[in-house]
Amino acid sequence: MNTQAQRLKKRHRISAAFKCFCLSVTCLAIAILGVLILEVTVLGLPWLNIDFLTRFPSRFPEKAGILAGLAGTLWLVSLTAAIAIPIGVLAAVYLEEYAKPGRVSTFITINIANLAGVPSIVYGIIGLAIFVRFLGLDRSVLAGAMTMSLLILPVIIIASREAIKAVPSSLRQVAFALGATRWQVTRDHVLPQAMPGILTGVILALSRAIGETAPLIMIGALTYIAFVPEGPMDEFTALPIQIYNWTSRPQEAFHELASAGIIVLLLVLLIMNATAVWIRYRGNKNRFR
Amino acid sequence: MTQPSEILLQANAVSIAYGEQLAVKAVTLPVYQHRITSIIGPSGCGKSTLLRSFNRMNDFIDHVSLTGEISFNDQNIYAPDADPVAVRLNIGMVFQKPNPFPKTIYENVAWAPKINGLKDNMDDRVEQALKQAALWDEVKDRLHDSALNLSGGQQQRLCIARALAMNPLVLLMDEPCSALDPVSTARIEDLLFELKEKLTIVIVTHNMQQAARVSDFTAFMENGVLIEYGPTETLFTNPENERTEEYVTGRFG
Amino acid sequence: MSQTAPEIRLTRARSRPLEKVLRWLFFACAAISVLTTLAVVGVLSVETFYFFQQVPASDFLFGTRWTPLLEPKSYGILPLLFGTTLIVIGAAIVALPVGLACAIYLSEYAGNRTRDLVKPILEILAGIPTIVYGFFAITFVTPSLRTLIPSTEVFNAASAGIVVGIMVLPMVASLCDDALRAVPNALRDGAYSLGATSFEVTARIVVPASLSGIFAAFVLAISRAIGETMAVTLAAGATPNLTLNPLESIQTMTAYIVQVSLGDTPAGTLSYQTLFAVGAVLFAMTLVLNLIANAIMNRYRDVYE
């Protein structure tokens, strides 16, 4: 019986050590985020001022600014939203409300799941070959937005389908019973109910588009741009491209500029995510149950 | 039927709350050695909560608090220095739905001895436990099949065998037959009579006939309160409390 | 005077052209995803086909030198595959154990309040753009490594691998957490009631029962690490190097693709086509891994439902 007690003690020790290990590893993961944010802030905050936000890139770090990148990102994300949101949401509507379950719908579903896992740089290759070269859009914002749209479409479709699926079928039945057509049911009942979920997914997808770098480099957005794009066919640069450009230079001052750029980028993402959380919160308040 | 016996397990003024809500209210209940004690009562009366407190399975539910004490062999299992793992080694449990591990039949029974470092004579241990649970003959040729291929009744007896492998002193059973068909139920009830020679059983059931058939003592609970406790025969034929009488005669619940 | 019943028509009053047009419009939107796949496969295979007309497939797959932009030109992809492999190994060493341990902590130990705190932090980590991780590699991880091991080169696989690991960690943690939480509590109850400690319940019951989900998470993480571009471009270097030494400068498939696109390579040239050949290998590898992961996940979803 004594050995049994000793064994129990040992088992407890192992168990406690394991729990301790899992806890410390989790703390470590959180600490990494802390270190990352601290580093970026310490390096970049001194450079962050109005001048930085209103200047164009320059060979001299003290004269460089992020305006071209910021403007390019705004152009890019607006065009991407204009292209990807309608296509993505309507594709989700088709798959959830119109398509009969069967081979076609299963095939499209699997296809979308796989597209979501394709590396972003492959989308860049496709953008380069099709939009830049084949369609002759060159290095325009439009080419960038179309490439980004392909990249985030799977995300938007998957999120929108989840949101549409969450609408109770009793709501549809009530509307159908009143003699509505499918489109009337979708437009007046399903989409309004699913809207908070769709918007949340859309915003998260757009934040991904804002942060993506590789596809933009592929389509050739890494050029010296000292102007704000004025139309969809203009050349452009974007926030992450500017950051990449500065990070890849050896001088310490450019690294500090990159940190300042990262702070701007993360703030843009923070605002978008806060909006998503706010919409989700608002949407949960008035919902058909 | 009820010869004198020692009290092995005893709840003393036990109250259990989920957050603010009291689920068990100041229950005092003795459990006699080598006897079957059944706890009956309508759904939500706190009988399962009380049962789970006998081997500290409530520890895993958030915001559960317990006052009073539960003594096992004259030691409070809720004492600050009490070890819930040691408690559960002595007080086993069988659940409402059969929950075999997704492993083989053999591995299911051998699991508890293995984690306790008992490696020798494992085959004997497994055979012994399966025999005690009256399952040996049905599975002896397929010990290394997955336990999930057994029927519901067989799975439940496997769970009993699994609990018996470490020779606990008490077996707690939480409506062990509620998910089973009448034939499987009868087999498990037969099994209980054999098992009480070896250990002490507390069984929660909402089936009054079952309580009347198998148990030596019965406790009737309602709204978290222990209304009446006594020898099963007395409680069913001559209850003292009006509520008990209404319940056992089927006038409500 | 008897009332005549109003005429009731159950046939369609009008053909509802709008409904039909909309249905086709929505179908077209859904079909764009299929077209995208066709475009990816089509573009990659056509250009790769032209590439193989000039470079034998065996040279490409088994050659040990990758110098398509320098003389003498050589098109053996093995150095790039080795580079990618090094990054994947580094990322796996960081992300798989840490991610699983995080998931175990969240699913088996943490209370609801801790979960509500840690989950959003992991989501933030997952939402940080890859370029930021690349910056982190260059300005923090590489200098730290070079302090610890002075022989480390300025551009090295280890730093990039570690950072890619940090990058995929939230995904591993979140998918493993899902897999662990899919294990029914009845199994945990059964194990605890036998007098098991929390470690025994976790390591011997819960983790084995969710092994396929955990495995799928690992496969997806590896697929992500293979496709990761910015951190490896910035931190791992641009020297196709047939080495397994993580402290040396290497080049991954993704970093090579970026390198070509940064230079102004004219369409139709052989160097331009290398981009698609490497892209095709990259796409094929990630596709196979994603298919495997999805197949595993679909199977384990069936187990507990």
C-alpha cells in the first residue's frame, strides 16, 4: 500500500509538471506577441508623425513617408471590395439557397475549400499571367484588386455560407408560405438576417487583402511610386510593399521607418477588426430566433 | 433482508450549489457496506449531483461549490488534503450512457491498472474484471476488438468491468440502465446482486420498480431535499412522508 | 342572385424572368471559383509544358544546381526543395509542439475566463500580416540567433523557420483545440472516475481520441509553411543551396518566385517560365497536403456524430 501511495505521488507530480508545461508554453506564445508589438512600437513610434503620413517615399529616411502606400492600399481595398463582395456573397447565396445538393454543389464546395489553401504567391503568379500580361492591365490598381479578389473570394464565400446557414429555416418557410419567390425570400429575409455574419466575414477577408504582400510583388507593385493613384489604371504601391521595401534595406533608419509603417498597417487592421466585432455585437441584438 | 452492517460512506449535511442555485440542500445520507442504496426522485431533484459528489466528479463542473462533508472510512473526502484521484481509485463510477474508450475491450479494462503501474498478471486482472461484470463469456474470443463494436448493454457491462479492475470499495451508478433495453437492464440488475458481495453500491434511478427490485435502502429526493430514507421495503410499502407516498404510488412525477 | 366564385388560377401568372436571370447570375458567381481553379491549373501547366520542352524533366527534378538567372544556367530544383524543407522543419519544430500544448492548455485546463482571454490573442497573432513577421525575423530573431550562435549567417534558414513557425502556431493551436474539444466529455468522465490524473486523461484518452484532427492540423500547418513567402524572402536569403545546415543562407521555392518577379524578366523567356515550373511544384505540393488534411478531417468528424 505504501508503494501505491508513492506511485500516486509520482503520478501527481507528472500531472502537475505537464500542466505547468502547457501553461508556460501558452504564456510563451502570448509573450511573443508582446515582444513583437513592443519592438515595433519602440523602433517606429518616434518616426510616426503627420509628415510621415503625408510624404512620399524617398532615398533619405528622414524625408520618407507612407502616403503613396496608404493611398494605394485604400484604392486597392476599395476596388477589391467592389469586385469580391458581390461575387462572393452571391456565390454563397447560390450555393445555400439555390443549388440542389448534389454532385455540382459538392464539387464547387470542395473546390472552394482547396482554393482557400492555395498559397497567396500562386495567386500572384496567376495575376501576373492573366491580369497583367494577358488582359494587358499592366501594374495597375485594377490588376492588383482583381488578383486580391481571387485570393479572398474563398474566404468570403465560406464565411457568407456559414452566416446564411445560421438563418433558421422556419423564417424561410414563413415567407414561402406567404407566396414569395425564392429571390424575394432571399432578398427580404435571409440576407438581412445573415448580414452581420456576412459583413464580419467580409471585413476579415478584406483585412487579409490589406496585409498580403507576395501577390502584389508578383504583379510588380514594387516600384518607386511618388504619387497617389487617381484612377484604377494607375500604377500603385501599398502599405505592405512599402514595409517590405524598407525592411529589405540594410540601414537601421529604414528598419525604423518600416516599424512606423507597420504601426500604420496594424492600426488600419485594428480599426477594421474592431468594426467587425462591433457589427457582430450589434447583429446579435436583433435577430430572428 | 437488512442485517446490521457498517456505514462505509456518509453524506453529512451536504449542500451543493451551481453558482447561486442550490441543487442539493443539507442532505444527510448513510451508505451501508455491502448493501445497495438507491436514490430516487423526479428529474432535476439533485440525485445525480449528490451521487457525483461521492467521488468528487463535480470538481470538473465550473462554479460548483459544496458545503458539509462526505466521509469515507471516517475520512472527509472534501478535506483540503484529500486527493480526488485517490478517492476515485476507491470509489468507482458507471455513467448514464455507456462510455467505453475508443480502444479495444482488453485495453479498456486494463487501462486503470496500467496507469497505476500494475503491469504483472494483467491478463488475469482483465479476465477477473470481465467475469465479475458477467461479460467474459461473450467477449473472451475477441478481447482485442474495438469496444465500440459491442452492443449498448455489453458496453455498459464493459464500463462496469473497467471500473472493477482496480477493486474499488464502492461503485456509484448513475442511471446505468436508462439507455438500455429491458433484457440488458435485467442482466445488469442480476449483476448488481452478485457485485454487492464484493463491494458497496449506490445507484441513482428514476425507475421506481428498479429501485424496489435491487436495493436494500432507498432515499427519496425532491427539489434537492432528502424527503425520506429507509429500508427499501418500508419506503415503498409504508412511507412516512406524504410526498414519498405520492411519488412511489405514481401519483406524480 | 347567386355569387359567382372569383376565378382561381393555379398556373403561373407570368414566367418571372427576373427569377431565372438571377439564378443564372448567382450560378455564374459560384462558377468563378471553378474558373479560378481552371486558370491556376491551366496557366501553370501550359507554361510548365513550354519549360519542359527546353529543360528535361529529369534535370529539373533531380538536378542539384539551381542557377537559372546566372551563367552557366542550370535548372535542378533540388536546392530550392531543400531550402523549403529546412523552413518546414524549423516551422514544425516550433509550431507543432507549442501549438498542441497551447491547445491542450486551452481545452483541458483553462477556465472559461482564461479561454476568453487567450483565444482573441491567438486570433490577433493569426491576423498579423506575414510581412510583419518577416520584419520581426530580420530585426529580432536573426540578431538574437547571431548573439547565441555567432557562426550564423546574416540570412539563414533557422530564423525564417522559427518565424514561419510562430506564424502558423495560432492555426495549429486553434485546429487542435477544435479536435480536442470534439472529444465527448463522457470519455473524460470515464477516465477520471477510474482515478486518473489530468495528465493521464489528456495524454492517454483525449489526445489519442483526437489524433486524426491533430494530425490534420499538422498537415495543414506544413502546407502553410511551404507556401509562406515574405518571411523567407526577407530572412532566409536568396542563395539556392543544397544544404541541411539551418544557419546558412538558402532559397525557398517561394523566395525564388519573388526574386524572378522583382527583376524585369520578359515573358516567354526560359527564366520567365521557371517561375511557373516552380509555381507548379509549389501548387502541387500544397494541394496534395490540403487534400490529405481535408480527407482526415472529414473522417474524424464522422466519428463522434
